[in-house]
Amino acid sequence: DNGAPNTQSRRHPEEVSSVEITEAIINVLKNCPNNSCTLHSLAGRVLKKAGVLTRGKPRARFARRVNRMVNSLCEKDRVEKYKAKNERVRLLQRMA
């Protein structure tokens, strides 16, 4: 590669497992203000967390996978989707 730092850790979006995506979604939301971010920006944040650099069609395909994981997390009551000017995802606090 072009000798830039961090090139040794480059991965392809296909190499990221579903479990990894799920964990990344939760970790990303934990680090966001109000434990919430827009659905649109979530895929990019997850890719960053997973150490993947991608643009265009591969990113769009990955975004669809992220959306599926968000939907499954919604069903498990880990996150919720809500609308506030735009579609957002919020991490739900676990009740002890």
C-alpha cells in the first residue's frame, strides 16, 4: 500500500462478522452524546470502529447489514429507533 500509517490493519467490509457489527453498534452508541446518533451516520461509525476503509457501493452494502443488525437489536430491546427531524438510533439502558 501507499506507505501510510495503519495500512497493515486494513480490512474489507465482508470480513466483519455479524457479532462484531452488533458489538460495534453498541460501543459506538455508548460513545455518542446522549447514547444516540443518526441511522445514516451509524454505518460509517461502525466501519471506523472495525478498522475498515470503504466508500461507495461496498459501504452501501455494509450499511444494509448494519441496518439489519440495528433491527435485530431493536427486537431484543437493546436499542430503539426514533424520529427527531431525522431517523436516529438510541442505546437503551439495561434495567438491573
